[in-house]
Amino acid sequence: MSGYVYIVTNSRRGTLYIGVTADLPGRVYQHREGLTPGFAWKYGCKRLVWYEQHELIVDAIQREKSMKRWYREWKIRLIEGLNPQWDDLYHTLR
């Protein structure tokens, strides 16, 4: 089973939430609709600004764990390398 690592935020250079899922469109929909109680919901992280697909979900989980230990500036550089305007990528998933 494949998996995704993703980052959602509440605004450009705002609060960042890193997650992992097998169903990226479904999971981001849950964030957008406020159906995910916890950190992302508390801080209004609804905008998908970065994601990465992995062939195996276990690889995605490992990448997520690694990225959660990164400095914030590294995460921002990663996002801006793919998405310099911090556009919401949700609509590109369909």
C-alpha cells in the first residue's frame, strides 16, 4: 500500500502540521472541514502546501517521523521549493 506525507498550514509561514495517510484527498478534506480534532484543528491548519508520495506506507511513516524532528526553517525551505506562493494544493489532487 502506498502512502503520503503532507504538510497543512493555517497561513503562509504559519503553523505547520505534518501528517501521513494512505488517502491524501480524503485526509485533507477532513482537515478542511474540521473533522480532525487535535493539533491541526486547534490551529486551523486546512491548507495543503506540500506532499510527497511513497510506494510503501511504512516509508511514508518513517519520513513523517524524520521530518517532525526537523528545524522549522528546513520545513519552510521544503515547502517553498515546491510551492513558493504557499498555494493550496488540494484542488490539484482531483
